Amino acid sequence: MAAVLVFLCAGACQNGSPREGGEAKNRFLLRKTARPVLLLPEQKRGSPRMNLNLVLLDVTGSREREVFFRNLLYEGRSLPEYQKALIEEYRAAFIAGQEQNPENSGAPLDWNYGEYMDFRIYQDRWIVLSREKDYYTGGAHGMRDKTYYTVDLAELKNLSHEDLLTAPESPEFYGLVLEALREKDGLEKDAPLSSGIYFYDAPETGSSFFPGPEGLGFHWNPYEIAPYSEGPVEVVIPWEKIEGLLNDRGQSIRSLFKPRS
């Protein structure tokens, strides 16, 4: 099936909803592809399949932005090149698995691979993009992971949460993250995180954070800081608690969520 345009944002949007205005040359599109892929194409009818479902960001019009997002999201590839490389990677993984475990070569289950991008924010200077991958390649269960990108379009930079703080290594801010994790698990104040569901007492915050109406959110995929059975872990640090810790860039993002007079 050919790629189908499912979302177009020309210029500026707010919280993922198109609105008029902006420069038509800067176009951000979400393109959808849904089709079965033969894992052993030479076998044709006898080949197991991978059900492929993609919703991927395409940037057109501005060469500088196009190159930036290709490097950020697709290792420098175009969308057709990324899709081709993805299929080749999974075909190679399937063949390698069959060679390592020939006893499992009879009537293997079909695989599934889904990758879904969506705008959480697109407003003038800022894009916050979520990217969720959902895949099954055999075994007891599939896997799912999510990544967030917070992009400063003025500087063409993918930010970490530290880029928003006056003191990037702020113990005060990290303490608020630990506090939120304890609250999520119902732990007492100052209790070691490992006394609950978490693997570590001082987990890394990583770069998968997202600004939103309530505050700065942090996301960990299954197995990163807690068992698979707990699913993904997300916490949000309220803006009110970190107002004094934000630098100019952080205040600019914060202003997106303040009521307008």
C-alpha cells in the first residue's frame, strides 16, 4: 500500500491541531503506511509475514529542517530508505533466528511491527513529538517503547530537560523527580526507591521527557527502571514546583501553557 497522508501541518499548530498561519514552505506531515511484508520473499506463499504499520514524520520545503529531522529520527535516511532498511533488518533477524533455532522453523507465527509518531505540541518555535514502537517477534509477549522529542525549531536542537534549567545538575530538581517516583509507587518520603517497584535508588532521568500543561513529564520504558509487569513509568513534575529553576528557554516552553489574557 502506498503511503497515505494522515496529517498536515503547514506553518504553525497548537497541541497537534492545524491552524492557519506560518510559512507554507515549512511543512510537517505524518504519513501512514500499512501493509504485510514477506519475511522470506523467495518463498512467496509459504513465507511468514510481518504486519507493518507506520505513521512517520515527513518534513518538506526547508532543506535545513529536512536534514535535521532525518538525522534525528532516521539516521540520515529518507522515509523510503528508512522503511526499506527497517524491513531488511527484520528479515535478517528472522533468518538469523531460524538458523540458530532450526527446531522452531515449522509454521512460525507472523511478526508485527508498528511505529507511530504524533504531535503533542507544535506551536511556532516548538515541536514536541512522541514516537511509539510496538512489535512482536515471537515469544511470550510483544514489546513497546516510547520516546519523546522536544525540538527548538529556532535552533534546530533536540533538547534534554537539562537544557531548560538554570543549573543543569540541580540536586533540587532531581529530588523532585525522585519525589514523584515515590508518590507514584506509594512509598514514604525518603524511602529507597528499590524498596518498591523500582530497580534503582537513583535512576537516570535520561532524555525522554515531555513538557505539558501540568509540568515536565518523564518517561521510562518497561525494564528501564521497573519490571515489564509494571509497564511504562511516567511522572510529571508540576510547573509550580520548578518555576524558579527554569532558564529563559524553559520559561519560553512554560509560557505555552499559561492562560492567555
